Amino acid sequence: MITEQLIRPLFEQGLRNKEIQELLNVSSYVVSHWRKKLGFPRTFKINETRDYDWKAIQEDHNNGMSETKLSKKYGISTRTIYDAKKDGRLIPREYQRKWRTHKQIRATVNEANARYRARMRAQVVPGEDIQPIQDFYANCPEGYEVDHIIPLSKGGLHSLSNLQYLTITENRKKSNKI
């Protein structure tokens, strides 16, 4: 059991968390907890800060090295890197979004839907009334889907004579086969 009388002198000596952790054979969380509870600063040693080669760190950071890789290469915590960005010792690089935003995804989906609708309109037999086809879709029984006998991808037309009802599983098995 760690007590204040046991751990306080170690902090006062200026030992690092890692050294105390190994000395007392406890986890880093226990040492951090006691350091915070007793009010000792987070710095490398009490009232002492380490001087890092910020120009080299900045150069690696600008070349795309992540904070985690910087911390491993230079023996520096990611928290110190964060603090350095806050106080101006390290200039953050411009953030580049790696993922598409919701609006970008929605725009892509809308484009695809518009292309599909245009293709469907183009594959209707010229002069044929569209209303019976719409009624055929509207009257599709529960558990069934409308299937093109000759798939549109194989040159079939979007006409009433090329439509049939198939169960959902049959339609998925058929896919775009004739």
C-alpha cells in the first residue's frame, strides 16, 4: 500500500514518474495519481524543464510526422507537444481532413441517384405510357420486388412487358442474370 510518507520524499528528490514506478513496483497511474494529489508539477523534475531541439521537431512535424512518432523519436510526451503548440514553440501544420463530410457524402449519393433516374428515363420504350409501370411498382405485394426479366445492365428495357414480381430472395439470387 502506497502512503504519502513513502511517496512524498521521492517526489521531493525530483525523481521522474518512471523511476518511482520501477522503485515501488506500482503502475504509472498510481504514481500520476499521487503526484497530482500531492500537488507536484508535471515537469521533468521539480522546477526544471527540459530543453528540446524544437527546430528539428518542427521540421519533422512539417514533414508529416505524427505527435506519437515525434514523442517516441525525441523522448517527449504528447502532452508536451500539445503544450508547445499552445504556447507557440511548435507551429501546428495545416489540418487536412481525411474523411469526407456528411455534405460531401450526401452530394455523391444525390449525383448517383440523379444518374440512375436519368438512365431509367432513357430506357423507357419511346411512346409507352409510364403510368402502368408506376402502378406495377405501386402494387408490388409484400415480400416481393419488381424484377426486370432482361436486366437493364444487359440491354433490357424499362417496359411493362419486361417486368415481373419475384420474392426478395429470388431477386437477389438472380441479380443481373437473364
